[in-house]
Amino acid sequence: MPRKSSRARGEAGKGQKRPSPKSASRNPNPISNPEIPHDGGEAPADIVGGAAVDAAAEALESLDVSVSADAAGAPVELPPSQPPLEASSSGRAEVDGSLEEEAVRKLQELVGFGGEGVELTEEEASANDQRQEDEIFALEAIFGDNVVIFNKKGGQRSFQIRVHIEIPDGIDVSARLSYGSGSLKYRAGQDADASDDLVYKFRVEHLPPILLTCLLPSSYPSHQPPLFTISAEWMNKMMISSLCQMLDTIWEEQKGMEVTYQWAQWLQSSSLSHLGFAKEIVLSSDLACDHDRGDKRSLSHNAPPDVIIPRMMRCNDDKCHEAFLHAIHDCMICFSEFPGTDFIKLPCHHFFCSKCMQTYCKMHVKEGTVVKLLCPDTKCGCVVPPNILKRLLGEEEFERWEGLLLRRTLDSMSDVVYCPRCETGCLEDADNEAVCSSCLFSFCTLCRDRRHVGEKCMLPEEKLLILEKRQEAGKLQGDQHKFLDELRSIKAIMKDSKMCPRCKMAIYKIEGCNKMSCCNCGQYFCYQCNSAIDGYEHFRGSCVLFPQEELVRWEMQMNPRAQRQAVAQVQAEMFRQYAHPCPTCRQPCPKVGNNNHVFCWACQKHFCALCRKTVHKTSQHFGPKGCKQHTADP
């Protein structure tokens, strides 16, 4: 954003010719949104650098202030009939010739730009000049880069303010559109046939800026107000005209005072409520407005909706991202506070600090679980995109991620097998055969041996038996030792494991329920019937979620009494000939040593091994007047 009031550039621009309106070029690359039909209208492609700049240039031309078309921003000279006024600008694009010419013509109709009609004394002119300079310095300090100061020449200052409207809670933007004629347009009025109409609605927190362009005459602020134009790409002419009238009212209330800051402040805080947009903004076209009743200082682009709506969305996204970068946020992994620049924001709008995301991604790549490289939020399944992974991972780690992802993708294809010699992916044909494109080895995809046309595949058990006999005879050659060890490992694994129904990875369950998750491809399957499942509905049939032995093991682990009960039951079975029947449940219960106080493992009752009576208190049953507590069995 230029300032920028450079006298050196102003002097360098003398003698240049003003470009003809007819030679102004249009931008050949219009914005199009795939969600909204496009009618082929031309529009600038950049929100701030395109649409806003065109609006700024149009506003400047209405004040007869030229804007250069080259990147260096050299000022151009106005026609001699008008007071020369230069604008320092960098990288601005030329506006459409018809809009430029119309803006100049309308302003000439309103005021005679050659003179001001107010005679000032030397003291009044000097005081106005000082007050204007102080006001511009104050505007620069308040609005920063949102103010563009144009070079002063001919005793007149000019500048432009980009008034950004921010709605923290957001506001709905809607447009009633018609597509009946083959192009997307705003619906004008209450048409009888609205069958082709649709209402498009979206929500924003930031709106494209309102451009307030001012020219300060030498009689301002003592006698006359600033000359100004207002431009906003999302408003029609009547809306902008209403804003112009409100600025006139503010001047009338504060005559003789500096008002440009009050104007900008009012546009920023009160323009939406003034237009009746407190809850929702309704987009409309200039076609429904009376052009003769509109204010000449209001400049409207009248762009089609498939241009305005994407611009507003892009502007909102850019501003939200800018606000995110400057704010402080909490990482939901390490619960530490960092500025937004230290965060990684995923497409699902969840964000985490760079250190946590880097550790998270490297961990999954190292362990080979690239299919689980998802958003760390437990309720989100969004995949981490490759462009973010490339920033977080090193070059070798990123190459490993690509290779693992390719391998997992090929594993999920039913007609892709791997060469037993070089592990290159091959396509399987209808006869269960494949030819490696790397080493040209032709093999059977069932037994992974060389192709054997017309012969039955040898079972792994048969191969293992042959290799073991060769090993005993000392006739194993080359890689046959390795192949023998591999077959033995596979035999041991398959004895107590189940195959994943998707990737055929062998999985062994140590403990837990029968709902298993494959660590290779993430597929859920039932360990009891080995079928692929999604939720828990499968276990409402013949398959059980928890096997009985798992329930017993869990109860033994969580309940020490149950553990002691199980131990006593085992002891009772082992020493049944020495057990004593419980008087309550008749289950055999062994004595512990010579202690006649026996605890029944079944009914949890205490009884005496001598008299077979229930013991309520040890001190009352055993003693000099009762049974002996310790005696040896005969």
C-alpha cells in the first residue's frame, strides 16, 4: 500500500501524458466460483489489489486525479484546463475507460473544478493548510496502511481511506439470483415468474473495504467541506448515495471542524445499521435503482453476482487468516499458548502448534501407519494434506511417506501382487499369474512360486516338509534357508492369528474384545468370524463382543475375592479326598493346614471341619468349651 506523499516522485512525473480512456485495458481473467454459475463477465482477479484498486482509481478519476498504469507508479499530467494533481501509487491497474470518463464528467457537472468561489485571507489559508496537514498526519497514525496520501499540487491535498468493516459475530449475506436467461443475475423487483430464482446465502466476518476518497480544498475546514466520492463493490448506487447524504449531514453538524476522521469512523461503525443491514446484508444490482435519483458522488461497479460473491468470500477468508496469525491460541495437544504464526491450520479448521504436528507426523511415518495420519482431533477424520506434510517432514521422511502411502494403496487393490524376488508391484491376471515388470519373473500368485501351467499349487505345509527334509540331508541351497525360516514363522503365526479381511495382515489378539482394528490398513473386523465390520451391530448376532474366558480373566483381575475363590476351587478339586463338604451348599472345601475353620469358596460361608456347623464368631465356637481349632485329619 503506497503512502505515500513523495514529492520526489511528484516532480519526476511532470511532462507525462494522461492515457486516453479508450486505451484502458480490461483484466482478461475474471474470478469464477465453481459453486456459482458464471456468466462470462469480466472482472479483476484480486480482491484488494484488483477490485479495490479499480474502485480507488475510479474514485480518483472522479476528482480528476490520474492514476498511473505502470508498476513504478509514475504520476501523469492532467489536461491543462484542470488544476494538475498527481497521485503517488505503485502497481495500480487502469480502470475501464467508460467508468473513468463518466466519473470525471459527473464531478464537473456538480462543481466547477477550476475555482473554489471562497476568498481567503493569508492567515486563513495558512491556518487551513496547517490544520489539513495535522489531520492527514492523524489519519495516517490511526489507519496506517489503509490510508493512501496523494501528492499535493496546486494547493490541494487528496487521499483515500480504505474503511474495513469487521463483524466479530459474523453476518449473513444473501442474494436473490436468477438464471433463467442463461446468465447469473440479481433478481430485479418482484417478478411474476420466479421459477428460475434461487437464494444464495453465506456468512462472513469481514467485508470488502469501503473506499472514501477526499480532496481538500484550500477553504477546508474553515468554510467548505472536502470533496469526496464513496465506492463499495458490494453496494448498489442507492446504498452509496445514502451514505453520501449522511456524510453531508455530519459536516453540517460540525461546520468549521475537521470531519474526515468522523466520516471514516461512521462508515466503519454505523454504515450497516444505517442501511438496514444489522442482521443480514442483501445484495442487489443497480438495475433496480433509479440512476437519476442517485448521488453523483456514489460510484458503484455493478458487477455480476458470480464476481462479487467470490470476492466477498475471498476477502473474508484472507482477513480471518490475517486475524488468526496475529492472535494467541491454545494448542489442544500440548495445551501451550503460541501466536497464530506458530500453528498449523488444517483444511478442517482444526489447528495445532507446529512442534506437536511435526512430532505427530514424524511418529506415524516412522511407525509406517500413514493411513492413520489424520487430524489429531478425535472426532475428526480429515486427512493431513501433502503440502503441510512437506513443510513438517524432512526430505527423506517425506519420500518414505510417499512410498508407504503408495504401498498401502496398492495393498488395498485386489488385483495387485508383489514379485517374490524384487517386491515390485505386479498386476494379476485371470489365471492367477503375473509377470514382474522389473525382473521379468513369471510366477503364480497363489503359491508365489514360478509359473506351473496345468499343475496344482503346492501347499505351504508340503513346501515346509520338503525343505525340512532337504535341510536334514544338507541339500539346501542359496535362499532356501531364508525361505525355510520364513515358512516356519508363517506357520507359527497362522496357528494362533487371524488374517485381516482387507490387507491379509496376520493379527494376533492378546486380550480384549473381538472387535479388532488392523494396524496396517485400519480395517475393523470380528476376531471370531474374521469378517469386516463397521460398528457394534455385528455383535448382536451369533458373534459375541467379549468371549467368556475374557470375562473371567477380567473379573479375576478386577476382583481379588473372585481370584481367591477361583484358587480355592482349584485346590478343592486337587485335594478332593481331603476336602470337607460345606453344610450350606455341600461343595467340597479343603482345610488350610490343620486349621478347622474352613471358608467355603462357593457360598462364602464359614464352617467348622469337625462338627460341620456354621461359624459366626471364631472366639465363641473354638475354645476350651467348644471345638479345637487346630487338629490334624485322620
